Amino acid sequence: MDFNQLHYFIVTAETEHLTLASERLDLSQSALSRAIQNLESELGVLLFDRTGRGIKLNHFGRQFYHRALDLTEKLAFAQKELLHLADPDFGMITLGFTHTLGFSFVPELLKGFRQAHPKNQFSFRESRTNELLELVKSDELEIGLAVKETTDTSLTAFPIATEKMVLLLSHEHPLSPQSDFDFSTFTQDTFIHFDRGTSTRLLVDQYLAKHKAVFARTIDGLEIASILGLVEANIGIAIVPQSVVRHLTHIRVYPLELERTVYAVYKKQGFLTDAAKRFLSFLMQMNNKR
């Protein structure tokens, strides 16, 4: 059963006249008759009662007519929807990013893109880097923004930005008035950490090991919002990306000689809508300006 069969049936059902229906469809009467017979054979029931040279819609035909109308309307809507999505000026872009990028990095990125392309829409997914890469591989996401470079040969990645990492102390912390410090002064502090296995956690661990930092206690396994809240409450100190602390008022921020790189990732052999290609081009231009 295809769209043409349904269309032929609907016109024939509305006219109940093969000659008139074939004229409206610009189709020979014999071809229309075969199409109706094939449809009836496929459905396993007769849709018309034949009386001499005339035809009349029967009980099965009347029931199927309403279903056929509904199906063709839904198909037409789906086609229109797909054309809309495929249009680079209106298309939907499926974008994933890690939790820490959602605070200000991604919003600022999209603000810049939408100034030039205000009609494009986005579908978002927030997750850890490894999960994000799997979602791109499985075609659930067209583009991912991750904070580590992938070695997966089925994916393509390129850097789009670097951002500073910063040390956070509550304004109530006794060392917050200082303009300089070394990590030996924090031996009695609690360090609030990202979850193990995340890319940012690995980066911070390497930095702390390099500076031989030792803390009285660590709190593990938290997402960025919880880390910021606990630092603000003077429960501990933390190292986070600079982009997440722009609007905090009760936290002292100390820039570090530590950076992380943000990468755009997409599937090498995957399908990309024209809208997604446009967004990738925008991201590549960011990389060229670095």
C-alpha cells in the first residue's frame, strides 16, 4: 500500500464513479480500476459494490475512507515537517554538551549563532563526555561539545575554545583576602571534587598532583551546581572552569595556570542536516579565530 493507492481510493470514494475519478486523477480508467482492485486484494476485503457499470462505497469502504483520509493528512504533515526541518533556515539542530558547559559557555555560543540565524531551533542533551560521544556515534546527536579530544576514528573533533580553570574560595574563607597563595596553605581544607571518570576531574587531579596538593578531606561525585553551592557556603574549596562563575557574588575567584579545551564532535560518516552543517561551520570559524 502506498500514498498513490490511498489517493486514488479517496478520489474514487468521493465520486463513486470510475470515469469521473480517472479524469480528476489524469489516469486511464483501466489503470485506476487495477489500482483499486490491488488495494482491495491487499486489504482482503471489497471496498466498493459493483452494480453493472457503476460502483458504490460499501460498509468496509466507508470505514476505510476515514482512515485513508487520516493517513494521507498525517503523511502530508510529516512530509511538510521534514522539509521544514531540512531547511537550513528553520531546521532543528540536535546538540549535546557536558554539564559545566551549560552555565554560560553554550548560552553565549548560541547567542552568537542566533544573531545570524535566528530561526534555527535546537534540541539539547546534557551528559558526561563519554556518554556524549556514544550519543553522537549512535546518531542520537548530530553535534557534541566535549572537553576532551576523542581518539575514536568514527568521529571527527576539532577545538573551538580554551577556557581558564579557577580556584574558588568562599568570601568567608580566612584566606580569601589574600591575592596570592600556594596549595600548602590549604592542608586543613576540604576539597570539593567533580565525579571520578569525568574529563574535568582528570584534568584537576593532574594539576593537584603536579602541585603536591594535600587536603584534610575531599568530597567526590558532585555536579557543578552542587560544587558552587558548597563553596559559597564555605564547606570547602574547588577548582572549576571560569565560565561557570561569572555571576557569583559570594565566592572569591583565583585564576590558575590551567586551561581546558572545548571540542566540537560529529560523526565522520553520519548524516547532518543543512542546519547542523551551518552550525558546524559557525564552530569552525570560532576555531579559526582562536
